[in-house]
Amino acid sequence: MARYVTVCAFDTPPPDSLAAALDLADRLRLVRGEDHPDLWISWASFHEIEPSLAAALAAGQVRCAALLPTLPPPEQRWMLTEWRGQLAVHGSIADQLDPRFWDSLSGYDLIDMRTFTPARDTPGSAVTVSATGLHRSRAEWVETAAEYRASLDTNRPTVITAPVRQIITRMRDWFGDLADERVGGAVAILAMSGVTPSARSQAVLRNPAALGLRRVSGHTALAAHARAGQLTAQAWGTRSDDPTRGLARPRPDYLRQESRTLTAGLRAMKATTRARYAVLVSLTAREDLEVLIGTGLVFEQTALNRVQNLAIAAGSIMQAKVGQHAALALPAWCLNRRLAPPGGEAVRATPLCLPLTADVNQAMVWSIVERSPENFGARA
């Protein structure tokens, strides 16, 4: 992310602990001779201070804040103090925000500004606020496969350095049930941690929390039904508007009318979400089931293959009838900027999801999953 300027306004001078968390560097005056509210500038990368700023705004420790390409002239600095409890962002860089930390509130087209409030469900792993100040949570660097595996179901960002060969040859030891083909998740974590099929050196392996992911819960979730053996699921990733084109075998034979219906539905959902990719899901149930495919659900490649993993951009509920084939195509976001786009490869639903807001875009998704481990705290 480019180095933009963050301005924070305070009703009273910020304590040293808060100034350090937000990396405040310079004072700023609204107009000549006016000292209230107290304005401070941070030149730090916004992603480095974003969790702390969201928590401080939610706690009332920061009156308001603004993220701008450059400092405005004095006659425009009123916008730095206008929206109490909110972050004002210039429209040209609004897509740089991490959607886990913010709820979109309003847009002001005349001055090309958007305002955001701290998300009601800000990830608890990012920051904590105490009576003595605000502290950035540190990622936990662990030393063994057992410690890493124990972190998979927690909301605590956890990172480990290990030889790629050791990880690949002992998948169950590292990933537990996520290495089970009926469950899935391990391939997505490996790819999102930067591991490729040809990697031979050390890998910095992150747990789901350190990738912005959460574990899906609920008995109607697709992964839960698949694990319980209540249905057979097939899925494919695609970049085509016709989701039935060019699918890897084995695959169902779709009649022309069914293909047209799936294509029309997918095009409409792509237009709404602006997502470029899609996942086609095919289910055969052993009993009548309601199947939830939630927004943000991660579909992984069935093996490391240099092709993108995907997160659903707009979820849906499928009604699967016993003995009947059910199909649904949903728009999806890419989770791996540097990998090839999907072209009909088989993918697998996982019990992992990426929490997403309605106004998310592809750049925002990448900003979440590509966050440097250092942004969670330095290694001890």
C-alpha cells in the first residue's frame, strides 16, 4: 500500500501509549493560531496502524480520523474534524481499507469523501484496549507442528517457520482434520502462505487467523454436511460467465436449458458483486437437506497447482432433495494474486471463510490475505 497520510483528531492530548500505537509524528493546526481539537499526523503505512485506529475510534480515544492522499490546504481542513467517531477517506483510496475493521456509512460525492465506522465485530486478534492505553496484539511464533496445529481453531494469529518438505509429507500432523479430503482447508492455507508445488526451502506458515480467515460453524454448512457423509459435493472454479464450460472431469452433463439458467444467474450476481470469478457447485444428497454456502466461504484447489483458491462473493442456500442433482453457480474472489486464474479445475469446499462486507472488492480481499506477518507484531 502506498504511503498516504493519516490525520487523527483528539479532544485532549493523546497519551504516550496511544501515540505510539498510532505512530503519531507531527502536530497539525486547523487554521493559524487554533489548537482545538488536537490534530496529529501519522506517516506510517496505514495497514500497520489500521487495527489500532479502529479500536481507538470505537473506544472514543480518537475523536475522528482521516485517510488522505496528501494533506489538504487550510481552507479544507474542516473535513478532518467533521465526523466524530468515524474515519473519513478520500474516494480514490477507499478500497485500501481492510473490510474486517470498518463498516461503510456514507459517501459525499461533492468532495469525493467516504466515511466509515469501526466494525461492530472487529477481529479480536488485532488489538486490545485497556485502562492504561491501547496495545497491538502480537502474532505468536511457535516452534512445533503440534503447537501450530493447536492454533488452527483459535482467533490468535500464529506463525511458524518450517521446511516445506516436512510440512507436505506430514500434512495430518500439521493440519489435523483440515488435511482430510472430506473437510479441506490445508491446501488453501499452504497456497495463501506462499507455498508452491516446487518450493523446497523454508516456509512461513500462517494459521487461518493470520490469513484473516475464520472457521465456519453450523450444522447446515456445506462442509458440515460433506464431513457427515450426508451428501456428495463436486465444485469447479471458473472465470467464464458460462460456469458449465470447460470443466475438469468427472463432471455432470448439463442440459442446454440448465446451462443457460446457471449462466444468467451468475451474470446477474457478478454484476452486483463485481467479482470476476465463480464457483460451480454440484450436490447429490442422501436425504433432504438445506445447505448453506456462506459469503466468504473458501474453496480450495484439490492440490497445490499454481491456480487460485477462491472465496464466495455472495452466498446462498441450496435445497438439496434426496436422489436429485442440484447445481448452483456463485461469484467468487481470488485469494492468490500471483497464481493463475481458474479454468475449470476441480475445487473443494472448506470449513474456512473470509469475513466480507457487502461493498468489498478484489483489492480489499488481497489487502486482507496478503497482510505481512510483521503487521501482527514482531517475532519474539
